[in-house]
Amino acid sequence: MFAVTILGNNSALPMHDRHPTSQVLNLDDQTFLIDCGEGTQVQMNRYKIRRSRITNIFISHLHGDHYFGLFGLLNSLSLTNRTEQLNLFAPAPLESILMDVFRVADTNLSYPLVFHTLKEEGMIWEGSKMTVSCFKVFHRIECWGFLFREKEKLRKVDLEQTKQFQIPSAFFPKLKEGQDYTRPNGEVVKNEWVTRPAPHARSYAYCADTRYEPSLCDIISKVDLVYHESTYLQDQAEKAGMRFHSTAAQAAAIAQQAGVKRLLLGHFSSKYTDLDPFFQEACAVFPASELAIEGTTYIVG
Amino acid sequence: MFAVTILGNNSALPMHDRHPTSQVLNLDDQTFLIDCGEGTQVQMNRYKIRRSRITNIFISHLHGDHYFGLFGLLNSLSLTNRTEQLNLFAPAPLESILMDVFRVADTNLSYPLVFHTLKEEGMIWEGSKMTVSCFKVFHRIECWGFLFREKEKLRKVDLEQTKQFQIPSAFFPKLKEGQDYTRPNGEVVKNEWVTRPAPHARSYAYCADTRYEPSLCDIISKVDLVYHESTYLQDQAEKAGMRFHSTAAQAAAIAQQAGVKRLLLGHFSSKYTDLDPFFQEACAVFPASELAIEGTTYIVG
């Protein structure tokens, strides 16, 4: 399964039982945390997310509603005797703040916390099944988006057909890579006769906090699911621009121009109690829009 | 009204729907916050505490479960355009951590935040009705308790009696201070004939995180209500000592020796789901013991 679970969908401060930004991305047995607003560890308890499973944490920027929950989470992982390495990807200044917080508490974490400074756009993490890249978004301070992309998969071998063409199983790895097979008599068996296309490599883009910025469309082009902030409704477009935030319609326009499959809207201003207008305004521009609702899991792909 | 409301009664990390330490002290229209674990602002929403009313915040020590909620709270006060000065009393290293957190977010608070470093025992704040003193408690790192003491009040003038003795109202302020009145003919009217004793000046002591330490008894002697941590039950007394924490029975022994009126127990370890044994063990030593329950308000005096 490749899916994202929303832990917080509110901007700035907790209100209306909505919480500041945090999301959990799962790919099979791997758990990635994206941003970590205050109360994230409590939200994890509420939605039965096992914090011990987290291997990598990505912090988009250093506005508090995106990382004030990190202090408590890192601390709790130590209090519950985690030993596995934890990778933290974040803007540079966070490292010394964390070190200070642990130093004054005389805390030695029970696990290795490896800090990876976000410096330039490109791949920042690679696993067996997925890569993570970061890209710049356009906010009031240094701010990063993250692109989670499954690696290209191998073609599927059709066992029935390989039998018919008498292809030895030792050659299957090459078939999976798309190679043709040449029989001992020189006859060529075309790859597509004995394999099926590789499954689609799925992708999720997290656009963090950003003003409306069409140049993002290239980066997130054709992803399966994009999260784009929509702090305001369209009648507040001017305020959105001034504050380096977006409206629901602007998020939808980005999704539309980037040719993505689905759009997830979040980071709603506390001034709104009713979120339905966000859904309406976005769908008018890009019908495959959804609201990021806390506790809800959205399948990628 | 002089009362304390519990926002968090758990130690170390949020668990069992209990939250890290935070308390609100109210004296008439003044609101004081004592410690500020993660989620304090959410607990304030839950229990209808108006955060705009807070004038002074006291942080006992820099273990995260006592201050990780401060970042979000201070930020939210700014986002909601507070303009009144806010006083923060805390160990020295917190100041630069806070400054760093606001600097990297490019945040200019909307209100003056005045940092008061806790340096030595004694009075740290004085208002028209109350003084606040800090005192050292015995924890793994620098840690402070706080004593909130109403100022001595004036005697009450008995109007009926003053009429009878023909005392002019201009002399009432001196009567309130306890002076006798000398009539024009030289006759002395004893103060106690025309006044009633001053109401009791109430007091609350917050002992933060501390190991069992009888020397605290002098400082908190005879207060109306003392909060003393009780992280563990008595069968964990050895662990409690090693970790600079106390058991319920130890907290009760302090209350007993200090001759206080009532004891409030809190900072319960997450290993306990049932808190009743804390109550039982404390009451066996000091019957006027109570559990600090979140959302509950305890009258001082």
C-alpha cells in the first residue's frame, strides 16, 4: 500500500478540533513523517500510528505550525527506548535548536538522530522501492516541498508464454528488464510476447506552504496525488498572495496545469469553520480535488 | 477566587489521555500559567481558559514535558494580536532557545515578551494582591518551585461599632492597619473593639519535579494547598530517588511535615493507567490528599 494519512490540516494554530500540519506517508512497511506540528504525537496515538515505525522525518520549513511537535516526538521516542537510526531532513537552523533543547535538558537520545540539511533541489533519500526529492516552494521563509516517487518497476514475466517459447528461468531477470530472448537456433523472442508491462510507479508530491506558483507544475507533473496548501478561499486571494499562501482555486489550477491525477487540499485558515467551500471552489477548477481530513488515509495511485 | 486548574497531570509524555504538566492559577481576574507542556494551548481550548488573560508564565525547568507547549502558545498569542506585555519567568537557557525559534521563523511577536531569568531564591513578582517567590527543588537539572502568597490583608472595620465610638471615617485606614483610636477627650478606643480580624492570606506552593527532600518543608510551611509531584508508587521508591522524582507517600510525608492544609498529587508516570493507588498511598500518610485531575479546579484556602 502507498498512502498518506492526515494528522493535521489546520494552519497557524490548533482550532475547531483541527491541528497544525502533519502527515504520515506509508509505502508497504515504511513510515515517513511529513511536517510535525504541535500535538503530532497525540494525533498519532489517536489514529493508531505506531511512532516506532517512523524511519524518516521531513520538515518543510521552520514556521512553528510545521515543527513544534518535533521536540516532544523525538523526546518520546527516546523515552520509549528507540534504538534504530532516525533520519531528519530539515532546513539548517533546526539542527542547532534541537541540539540546544536536548543539551539544556541533559538529554542523550537513546537512538542516533541523523540530521540532513536541505540545501539544494534533488534527491535526498533513496530506498529499495522509493526515492524522495526536495524542491523549493515559495513562502515567506525558506520552504521545501517533497516528492515521493516509487522506483520504476520491472516487467512481469508471463510464465505460460515463457514455457511455450522454452525460455530458461535463468533469463527471467533480463526479461523483466525488457530484453528480448535469442533462442539457440538464432530465433528472437520479442520481450513483449512473454512479459506484461511493469506496474505504474506511483508518486506523491507535498507542496508545503507556498503562494500560487505555476513553475511548480513542471516538478509535480503527472503525479498521482499532490497535496497543495489552500489557506484561503478565493475572495481572500490578495491576502493569500501577500502572505505567501494559496487559495483553493489556485491549488486546483496548479493541479490542473500539472496534469496530476488527484489533489488534496489542506492548511486551512482558522477563520473558517466550514471547509465545504474549499471543496466547491477547487472542484470547479479541478474536479478530482479532495479535502485533507484528519484521520483519513488517501491512497496514492 | 483563588484557585488552580490542572491542564496536564502526566509525566514525560502524553498517554492515557493525560497530558504533560501545566496548571493555571487564578486570583480574581489575574491568570498565571505554571509550566506549559506540549498541547497546553489545546487543553486551554478544551477547558475554556482564556489564553489572552495570562499575564505571567512560570517555567520550573527545561525538561520538555514542562515547556514544549510554550513555543506554540507564545506564537498563537501573537497570531491573535495580543498587545499586552507578557512576563516569562524561567531558567536562563530558555531565552536564547526562544529567540532562535522566533528568529528562524522571521517572527516578530505582536506583544512585549519580557524574560525574567530565575537566578536565586526569593520574590520574583509582586502585584497588588499577591507575591510570587521561587525556591530550589531537587531534580536532575536546575529546577524551581513557586510559592504564590496573597499579601497580608487589612482588618475589617465594624461600622456599627465605629459609629458608637464616634470614630471619624478619615481614621478608618489606620483602624484597618490595627491602630487604636484616641478620642479628643484622651479616651483610647482599642482597635479590636471596632474591627474584625483580617481575612486569612491564602497561599499555594508548586513543587515542580523533585526528589523527596524534607528541607522543602520550611519553605512551604503551612500553605493552604501544595502541589507535589508523585511520579511513582512506593514500591518504586528506589527508582524515584535515582531519577530525582518522588512517590505519593513521600509527597504526603512532605505535606504532613510542612503542616499544609491540603496536598495535590500529580506528574504521574505513564506506566500507571489507574491513579487510585496514588490517592490511597498518600491518604494513608496525609488524609487531606487529592489527585490533580485534568480540567478540575482546586480552590486555594
